[in-house]
Amino acid sequence: MGSTAARGFHYSNEVDGQFDFFREFGIDPDMALVLNTDGAWNGNLLEFKVSIGDVNKVLFQAVKYLAKLRVNGRNVPANILLVDLNAKTIYKFDADDYFDEIHRAYTTSASRSNEGFSAKRPPVLIKDFFNTGAAQVVALLKEKRFVPIKITEDCVVAWAERYYREVKGATKETFLANDPKKGDLGELKDPRHFKGLILPYQGDDYEAFAHILDRLNDKLKKIELGAFYTPKPYVLKSHELLREAIARVPAGNDYVIIDRCAGSGNLQEGLTDEELSHVIVNTFEQFEYLELAREYGDRVRAVIPPTYKAGDPRLGVLLNGDALSDRFVLGVEGPDGVRVPNVIQQYLDDPKCTIILFENPPYAEVAGMEAQKKARESFGWKASFVKHQMVKALIKRRDVSVVNELSNLFIWSAFAYYLRQPTDSYVVFSPAKYFKQHHLVQKRFVRGFLFNRRHFHATKDAGVSVILWANEDEVGRKEFPLTPFDIDRKTGAVVAGAAHRENPGPDDIVVRPVHKLLSTLYDLRVMDTDEPGIVCEMNGAEAHRKVRGNPVWGPDILGYLVAQKFSFENTDLSTLLTIAAQYNGNGFYLRRDNYLTKLPLFAAGRLPSEGRFWIRGVVNRCADNGDNFSQDPDFIKACLIFTALAYHNKCRSFSGSDGRFYRNELCFDVDTQASTDLETLDLDPRDEALLAQWHKVLDLAKQTVNYDVRKTYGTFQIEAELNTSESVIVGRKTTKVYDYPVLNGELTTLRAMTTQYHAEAVAPALWKFGLLK
């Protein structure tokens, strides 16, 4: 045995020697090279070095690999073979001697921090392994002896996954059953499939990892890891910005890439080994930590180690994994009162190390947020250390509501505690409002993308920015160009603009900061003729519930308009028009003498955004330019026509509980205020076409059974009260059958035409006057 190529050859790198060794002893590299080890073959772990100068150091590296095999649900070889290629010597150790070390969690690379380890027994030496020692090597490589390991919280998921894969018909019960009175014990208590590979679980129950087991099911369709899961195509695209940040690192500097909310390592997927070697990751949730450590523990600079034993096992969270806590920012307080900082601090203290934060912090409305939100609320994130410090820092701001956004706490603290030098960087995913309306970052904008939040397991199209910020002051910037990228439904590839052909997107979205809410244009006058009045539900009907404020009625009041918030999130809650006050307030009364110049506030809030992710979450309505629009007659006319015909105008005619008859004046029925004012305006063909469609609808509405001659009707009330229908079961399906199909068809046409009218006659002016920005 022994090839001439192998004998007497001096190796300059491990790979050549490893290749010769595999070929010489018939080892299949496709089967042996697992989990970044140098090889696991039958009951042997192989670790190759060109030359071994410190056996203990290499042994510790091998022990770490054994620990990684354990947490990944792999057999743990009983033989450790350290191969010195150029000395043609193998050092054999028994893995059983390192049982305790194999069951520890290692959160740095296997090749790092290995000094100071000591072998427990001298190794068996095999010399001249290609020649005189070859027979010993062959015998060892045939051995199939393994170290039976304990099932702990850091490996139970991996062994469960393996069990479900390998055991046909396996169920959660066959894996976990622990009550002999109810039948056979499960695999954990009485290993059969894994006999000799795992030890019987000794606990009476699984309380130590109950939270983890709750997140398994028989088919292993685990819930999404991390409340802010990022689609892989977007992750890979964001790496372009991360690499720009790395390019900013000064020559001669070390650098670290910190992700304080890494979850299970979603953002790290696709990074090179070199890039990963600079990464420090952290997570707040126990299950995610175990996945994170298993996948990246030996590939990254560090995983922030947990202290979950001191946490609440019902929540499954890690005390010192909460990046908003004083434990994380300042260090864990020891028994002597001295704080011990986590691993990040040593890099913050090093002026020759550049800091890069790369994060997708949690933010509201993302699908899957509730579990994380409940855990954080239970641990008190709303009263967290970072929030208190942020409130103190921003106390001079008139509006400190910015601290109520969870993502803002991460973003503010990034600059407050981690970025110190001009060449430091922050690459962050978040809705644009943190810099657009909250003005939280006054640093240099380098470059940014806009992604579609629907692909983040959300229910609606909306924009999520990912931006590279340089830690250099830049105050007063007015434009932030973001390149939009959607994900093609068929190919799964990232595409510039919109992937949907029916809604082509622009090449660049220019995000502009906003400052004044539309509510600054509210008419808050109180008239001598005002009397106590009623309130409405959001659907325009009278409300009978607890009221906020003092609702009034007045002979000059035509309706009540709510036009709050900058964003288009929850549009139906933030843009409302009813005949009387909303029960919860937040709006103002439209009065006859100036209602026309207030209707643009309603029109601004009804910009359609569905299917256009570069609108929702990116475009805001605002009053930065005041009422500069009030003197434009064409714009005022267009807003009147749109409002009077809009389905979302919920003004209704009805008899109130206060004995008054509330007549809808903001519709184009006979002799209303809106109809009277319309007669004084010059109409163009587009106006006339839309009004002609309205009259078709109104004529048909008057022919319905429920029509009330006392009422004046708008589109919504016709839809709600006159366009009646019933549900009919046809075959296995329930179908809605309309009593007036012609009316229903004309209403549908009217709604489509009104939407088109807004796009052509209203929206351009909203942009022109700065009501949209």
C-alpha cells in the first residue's frame, strides 16, 4: 500500500495532503466532508495540518468539531485522529475523554482561541502512516464506535429533525413519550433508532427545553425563525451595501459586522467565509439562538453567549440577548457589582477596528411579529434601558413618540453606542419613516434600496428601505434616492422596479422628509351656533358608545373629516369622512364657508397604493407647504367631484337619536351643498363623463325598494343600503346574488372611474402642491 506520490512528498497546504490521504485509504470526500470538518469517516474524526506544532491546540479544535457534530444531530466519532502530513504522524485520542467538552457550546470559530487546552491522556502515535503504519490506519478507519451524547436544549431540534427524516411514520409522540403508563417510551427516553448514539434522557419531563419542543411538529414545518424574516433574494441584494461598507474600512484596520437581532442568521446567509469571520451575532430568543449557534457558531467571530437559565422558560428568551437592555449595552452585573461587557466591547475600544452594523430590527406590522412582541413586552422593552436613554436624549423634541417604535430604539442606539468613527457604517432594513418623518438619522446617506414588504410574509405591498449610512454628519438632506426591487413571482429573482407588469415601477424613488401633519390645516373654530351633537361609527352610521371629546351639531356643519398620520398605513382608520363626529375624535368639522378648501385633505389620504409597494410606507401626505392649494379652482373642483363620488366618503343621511335629521350634503343628490357648488364650476369632458356615470347610478338607486325619498344619497350609502343581495349556495360554493344586477354593475363602473379620475385629475396636483411627498 502507498502511492509514490504520497510517500516522501512535502506538502505546502492541507488540501493536497488531505486529498492524498483520502485517495490512499479509500475515503469518499462527498461523504466525509461534513460541517466544515476535515473529515468524519465511520467512527473517526480527521483533522489535517501541514505541520502540528501544538498538539493540544489542534486537539481542542477537533473537540469543537465534535461538539458541532453533536448539536447538528450527527454521530460523534469515538476516535480523534490528528494528522501531521509532513511528519507522516497521526495522534490518536479517545473522544470519550472529552465528553464534558463535547457538550459545551462554542460560539467562535473552531480554529480560534484554542490556546491553553490540555490533553487528558497521552495520544497513541501512528508513524509513517502511508507505509509501516498504514495497517493501523486501515483498522481504525473501519471502526464504527461513537460517543453516546446527552440530548440538551442546544441539540434536541437537530436530533428530532433527523429522527423524523430517518424513521418512517415517526410522530412527535414516538419521539417524546415519557410516561410508561401510557405506552412505550419515546426515542428520547429509550433510544432504539439512535441506540449507541444518544443517551436515554434522564429528566422526568422536558421542562428544560419545553419552549423549544413547542416549536416542533411532526413534519418539521417550523414557524418562521425571527419576527423579521428577510427573503433570501433581498438578503443577497443587501450584501451589495454591506460590501460597500466593508470597502470603507481603512487599510490596516480590522473590522467587525455586528447584528444585534440576527434571529437564526437570516442576513448572514450567503456571506463568504472571510466575511463571516468578522461577524458578531446576537438574538433574543432561545430557539433562534440554538439554530444560530448550530449553523454559524464556528464560522463567525462570535455568537453572544446566552444566560437563558436565568430567564423565564415559558418565554424562551435570553436575558443578556436583549439588545435594548443595560445588560447588553453596559455588560452583565457580577456579584461584586462590576459589569462585565459582552464580546462587542473589546472592538468598540479598539481604534484600529471599524464597526459595521448590519441589521433588520423588528418593526410593527410585519407578519410573525406577535410572538416576539409578546416576549419583549413581558420583558418590558417599553421600559427598557435604551428607551429611557433615548427619551433623555430627545427630550427637547416636541414629539418624542418616536421612542414608541421598536425599530427606532435599535436604530437610535446603533449610532449612540456602537458607531464611533467616520468610517463606521450601518446597513439597516426598516420602513423609511425613521428618517423621513421621525428625522432620527442625520448621517451621510451613501446608497439605498427599496424592497417589497409583501415578500417578508406581510399581507400587503409596502416599501421597506435598506440603506447604507456612513457615520458622518449630514444635516438637512432633502432627497434620498432609493432603487426599488421587487421579486419576480415566477423566477424568484430580484428585479429592478416592479415585477408585476400591470404595475410597472419607476427606476428610482426619491424619498423626501416631511415635517407637518395635515392636521395642522384643521379648522378648529367653535361657533356660537354649535350645540351638543351625536357621533358616528367608521361606517358612517350613528355610534352608541363612549365618546372622546364634546361632539357638536351646527347649522353650518356639513361633515366631519379625519386626516391624520403621515403614512398610508391603515388608510381607512386615518382618513375618514362622516356626517357627524367620529366617536374617538381626531378630526374636525367641515363648515359651509370653507369646506371646499378642506376636501383636498380627504383626497390626499385616498391615494391608491395597493400593488404599488413604492407608495405605501414611502410616500407621505403632509402640510409642509401650508394651504398653498386653496386658490387653485381646478384642483378644488377636482377634489369636490372626487370626494362627492368616492366610495370611502361615508357620509349618510339618517335620523339621529337626538331627534335631528342628518341630511348628507356632501354628495351630488338633489339640492345638496355639493350639487349647488358644482353648478357654479366649469366642467371639462372628463368631469362630465364621471358625472354622467353617477346619474346612471342615482337613477337606478331611486328604483330600488329601500329607496327613501327623504334621504340624499352618496355612493357608499347606495352600496350599503340599496344595492341589496343574498348569498346562494350553488353546488359547493356560496355565491352572492344581487337584487339589482344593473345597479351593481353601474356602481362597479363608477368606483373604477372615480379611482381613475383621482389618478388623472387629483393626484398630479397633490404632488404639485406638496400634499404628497
